[in-house]
Amino acid sequence: MTHTLDRLAQTIAARKAANPDSSWTAKLMSKGPEKCAEKFGEEAIEAIIEAVKGDKEKLTREAADVLYHLLVMLASRDVALADVLAELDARDGISGLDEKASRE
């Protein structure tokens, strides 16, 4: 069974080369990786605002936007969701403090 994020990543990849007039994803991608990153940042800030406000429904919607725009940003730089998930798997069972210290 394919996970929702896998399906979304596949859809984003398929629309990467689509006509920008027919797809929001294609339109965003046509503006380049920098614009994709900017849009991800905007959505992340909106999610933070809703988290601070404590509105679960709005936070849920904003979190969905964040995940979508994260995948678009990754795709704009040819980073596969599978690679991100593999990185998370590699960190499984490692203390966050230890993992962070290993990067310094």
C-alpha cells in the first residue's frame, strides 16, 4: 500500500513538467527552487501562527500545506522523499542530542 506522502510526491514529480497554466505545482516549479523554498517558508510561518493560537483545525490545514510545499521544494532540487525517509531511518534509535552533536 502506498503512503499518502509517497502518492503526493509521485503526483508532484509527474506535474513538475506539466503546463504551468494547468497545475499549481507546475506553476510553482516554473518559478524555480528559490520560489519553492520561499513558499515553503511562508507556509511554515502560517503553521507556526496557528500552533501558537491553538486552533487545531487551522493548524491541521496549515500542516498539510507545509508537507505539500516541503515536497515541492525537495522536488525542485531533485531530492527524493525516499532519500529523506532513509535519512530518518538512519537516525532511528539515536538520541536527538547525540545526532545533533555528531553534525558539529
